Amino acid sequence: MIIKRFLISFLVFLAVWLLLTSSLQASSILVGVVVSLIIALLFGIKAEVFGEIKLSLKAIINLIAYTFVFIWELIKSNIDVALRVLNPSLPINPGIVKVKTRLKSKTGRMVLANSITLTPGTLSIDIKDEFLYVHWIDVKDCDLQCATEEIVKKFEKYLEVIYG
Amino acid sequence: MEALKYIGAIISLFGSIFLFLGALGLIRMPDVYNRIQAGTKASTLGTILTLLGIGLIMPSWGGKLFILIMFVIITNPVSSHVLSRAAHHIGVNMYKNTVTDLLEKDENNTNSKPEKQ
Amino acid sequence: MIQLIIAIVLGMIMILMAGVAIYHKKLKVAIIAAGAVSLFASILYILLAAPDVALTEASIGSGLSVVIFFYVLNKIRKYDTEK
Amino acid sequence: MDSLTIILFVAAGFILLALLLALYRFIKGPHTTDRVIAFDVMSIAGIALIAMISLFSSRIIYLDVAIVYGLLGFIGVIIIAKYLERSL
Amino acid sequence: MILRNSLLFLLLIAFAAIIISLFSTNYSEAEQLGIVAKHYAENAKAEVGAPNLVSAVVVTYRGLDTLGEVVILFLTAAIIGFMLKSKHSVNNSDKRIKGSEILETAANALVPIIILFGSYIFINGHLSPGGGFQGGAVIASAFVLLVMAKANAKLSHKIISFTESVSGFSFVIIGVLGIILAAGFLDNTFLPLGKYGSIISAGAIPIIYIFIGLKVGSELTSIVNNLKESQNIEI
Amino acid sequence: MIFSLVNISLIIGILLVLAGIWAAITQKNIIKIIIGFSLFDTGIHIIMVALGYVKNNTAPILDSENLRTGTADKIVDPIPQALVLTAIVIGLGVTALMLVYALKMYREKKSLNINSFKDLKW
């Protein structure tokens, strides 16, 4: 587990360094390798975030699919916000609902909460054990099941495969 | 090449319009949670689109712009989550037409809510 | 041309924020406003072609000094509103 | 002054308008959390504005400032939220 | 009181009016550089070898200023630590509500990346904007994020003060090496200047900046840490 | 009134300096006085950087080839920027020190009003 965390965090740091410097000189890459090695040894192996992603073909395919779903939802949510703001009568019907998630890993829950915040009309306010409290700008039904169906399901099926 | 630049400029324009709409939502929405919703969503996509358009105009800047976009995507929802959590914890008034507040109810049930500020 | 307009708008925002920082009753709002003045000052530094100073002002003036202000304010919470 | 520049100028103008609207919410905002969200939107719009300025002067080095900006907006909002919920 | 304030106000307004009218009528933008700046612009490439002229001025041409500044910062951190010292250890964390899990996870991922970014700023200080002070400030804000996100996170005083003293000592040693091997204190040319514009170049500037960055970062972190751990007066 | 970037920045800087002095003189709360000092700092820094600006020139970081020949005609003055850079960091130290003194004073008298500290007044 520690080896996996170390390797993944090292690769992430090296990629960040290369993108930041945007140069392919040998000396720059060498300095980047040294710096990311040091930081991965000092901080990377303690961070559970880097060890929780699964490395299989199925997970990667799901990651790509998830990215597209996420971008589509982001654009939809912005058009939604724009229409609500520009509408003179301000059609909102807000409330805080409770939804349930099956995800166990911490990273998966963080990504889920962030995705919920960026999708149409929802904002994750708190997370307690397996329940997420979501501020919904247009509450349709207060039932736990239907809210879960409406808000969480579309991301959860991908994140379950990616993070387990 | 020239056409790509125009597409980039148009995308930047859309991004800035979304930023503007987010700020407008900040003014029009009635309570703090709805303001956080409008502010976060619109400003995130607005910034991403602006940076994307600039990346199309200047393709060699791609690396730094990509880092910037990833940074905005990760940090912005987290900060709005923390802020809305704090707002709910100290009991900021909600909009008068709010339908339901299950978090308030659950916290009252477990009696873990400290005194309001 | 556009640089001038940006500078004028930033200047207006900074002066108004400074007014808020001086005259607002709640100390926390005053501190946030002072941090925002630093934040916009760093955009002005970029317009004045001084990215080093902009980086310093952004990371120190509006980052760490706000953090230190809030840690101190946390210890004297009773005086948050001016008396 | 070709049409590309004009489009970009209009985009920068919209970002400035967003800053002014957020400033209005900052000054008016009834509760501190309203002011904090206005501050957040301002710092996010500041990132876009810095990217625009670096495009106008075509220097990539200004983008470093934008990255620091994003970082500090995040930490500022978090410390204020922690202060408000008395858990600093 | 009102009379005094209004008199002061009038005085300040008059002052502002005089200065603004002076600036707006007589002062216009400079058209070219001054003599010293011209010298730096033309000779910095041969003398220092750093593309970032501000770094060249800060580290070598005005290196003693930087040393004094680092000393001032060290004294500030020491005085703050001394003034906030309390006799019995305090635990402020019992009354706090539990931190958000999402913030904790995000901080877990972001803290190393922010530290990496801070290192990028001070290692590339001679090529791009930035340098030891900015990088140190960014690293200190990464630690601020860490102690804010995790309620029970404790930073070790020993490690912080060890980093601080080692890097400060090395900074002075490098300055003295400049006297022995090159022209004067903090002269960077005792190492080869290298290829202009690549990351390993400009003599000792990157090394000096790494030490300044670690020193400033640990000092600012210790200021924040002392403030956090000192006794709460009233809550 | 000539509208140029430097003049606008100078006016902003002067107004910020005056606002800082005003806050330091008229406010009663010590934290407000410290905020005034930090505004004063920011204004002074803006003035110093603006005085080093050269018309239509760019930042003194020579990262592209065409900046490396005839450099003196293309860049702004690096010296004020270096001075301001050190000044900002020292400003943070001074602000932190003032705040900790304010904390100490609060521990002594349980008050932050400047009028309740009369020990050295006669």
C-alpha cells in the first residue's frame, strides 16, 4: 500500500512539475525528479488520497466516462443557474434534503460531494457516515429514495468502480 | 490557425458572461445558500471557459492553464462546501419559502448542536 | 487602453474596500476587506509590470496576514464587534 | 484594433462588471457569510482577469500569480469559515 | 472630538489635493530607465547570469539587505514565540466541532501539491517571478491549511527550528564562500554561471533561494503555529 | 489631468495612504489601528512600484529571446520592485508583532480600546 501511494504521488508530482515548467530540458526534468522524490517521501506516503484509486482497465474506462458525464452536468448546471438568475420571477423552491451514498473510500466521497456541488441546483452541505445533506434549489420530493435516485446515482455508478 | 484564435476569443467571452451571471446571481438570490450555489457554479465554469479560450489563443501556455483549471475544479467546491457548512452551523437564516431542512431536524434529534452565535 | 479601465475599476474597488475596512463595526469584515485590498493591489502590480511584487503581495499581504489576523481575533472573540 | 482584440476587451469588461456586482454584495451583504461568498467570487474572477491581462501583454510568467491567487482565495475562505464556526 | 476629527479630515484632504495636483500636472511616466537600472539591465547577464533581474538585485547586488531582512524576520518570529509562551500546555481542541471530512480529504491531496508549487517558485526564482520569500510564504500557507483541516494535527517545534537554523546557517556560509572564492559577500559567481536561462545556472542564486525559502517558510510556519497553540483568553 | 497608468496608480496609492493615516488617527480599537497600518503599507508599496514604471515597457524578466538584446529599452525599473519585495515581507513581520502586542495588552487590561491604556500618559 505504501509503495503504491509513493509511486502514484511521485508520478502526480512529477506531472505537475512538468506542466508548471513546460520545458523539456534534461536539467529541468532532473530537478523535477529530485524535488518530487523528496516531497513524495516526506508527504506523499502519508496521504491516503493517492493510494485509493484502482489501477485496472475498467477503472480507467470509467474514469474517462465519468469525466464526460461530469463536464456535461457542469455545462447543464450553468445554463440552469443562468436561466434561473435571468428569469424575472426567480423560480426557486429551496430546501435541504438527505441522500444516501454507498461509497466507502474517502476520496470517492470527496469527489462525489464536489460533483454534487457542481451539478444543477445542488450543493453538498454536510456529510455524516453514509448520509449526505444536500441543499437543493428546486426540491421535488423529500423522500430519501427518490432524492438519492435523482442526485447521487448518476455519479455513484462510475465512482464505485473507480475508487471502490 | 486564425480561426482557432477566434473560437478561443468567443469561448473566453462566454466564460466571462458566465462569471457575470454568477455575480448577478449573487445579487438576486434571496439567502446565503442560494447565493453560494449561483456563485460557485457559474464562477467555476466561467473561469474554466475563460482559461480554455486563452489556451486556444496561446497553445504554448497549455501546461500552466491546465494546472490552473485543475486547481480551480478541486478547490472551488471544497471552499463553498466548508462555507455553507459553517453557515448552517451558526444558523444563518434561510429563505422564507424554504421547503424542508432535514439537517436541522437530524441535528436537533441527536442534540449535538451547540448554542447559536 | 483596457489597462487604464481595469486600473480605474480596481482603484474604485480598493478605495471602497478601504472604507469598509475602516468603518465597519464587525472586525472580521474589516479584516476581510483589508485582505481584499491587498488582493486587488496585486492585480494592479501586474498591470504595472511587477509580477514579483504581485506574487509577494498575493501570498503574504492577502494570505498569511489575514491568517494571522484571524488567529489573533480568535483569541479576543468578545471584541469582535466594536464597543 | 482588430475584431479579436475587441472581443477580448468585451470579455474583460464583463469580468470587471462581475467584480463590481460582487463588490455590491460585499458592501451590502447582511451576514458575514454573504460577504465571504462575495470575496470568493471576487478572487475567482481575479484569476480570470489576471489570465486576460497576461494575454494582453503576452507574458506567460504572469500566470504564476494566478495560481497563487487561486490558492489564497481557497485558504482565505476556509480560515474565515473555521473562524465563524468557532473551530479555529 | 468631532472638532478634532473634522480638522484632521480637512488637513488630510488639503494634503491629498496638493499632492494629487502636483502629480497630475507635473509628473508623467518615465520614458527611460535610470542610470543604475540601465547598468543592471545591460550587465546582469554577464555579471550574475539570472534572467530575472529582480532576483539578481535581491540576491546579489543588494544581498546584504536580504540578509538583514531575514534577520528581522527571525527576530520577529523569536519575539512572538517568546511573548506567546505559556507555562502550562493548553488544549484548545476539546470545544471544537468535528471538522469536515471532505475538507480533510482535500487538504490531504492539496498540501503536498501546494508544497511542490512553493518549491517550484523558489527553485525557479532566477527564471520566473518568485523567489525565496514568496515560496516560503506559499509553503507556510500549505502548513496553515494542514493545521486547519485536521483538528489534531501538530507541527513539531523541533523540526521547524532545526530547518530554520540549518538553512539560515547555510545561507551565511554561502555568503562567506562568496568572499573567499569570488569578489565579495554573497557573490554568486564562485559556481559556474552555466547556460543562460536554464534551471541550473546563475551560479549560487538557486541554492541561496532554496535556503531563503526554507528559512522564511519555517519562520512563518512557526509564527502561525505559536499563535495557534497559545492559550485562549476567552472562548 | 493626464490619465495614464502611473498617475492612476499614484492617486490610488495616495488615497490608500491617507485612508491608513485616517484609520490610525481616528479609530479607537487597536485592531482597527493595525488594519490602518497595513493599508498604509499597501499604499506606500503601490506608490513605489508606480514610480519605477517605464512607459509601455514590460516586466524585468528576460525569458524570451527578443528581450535579451537591447534590454534597457524594453523593461521597467527592477530596483523599486526589489525594495518593495523586501518591504512587504518586513511589513508582515511588523503586523504580526503589533498583533501579538495587542494580544498582550488585552491580557493585561481586558480591553482593546486605546483610551483605556493611560499608563504613560500625564
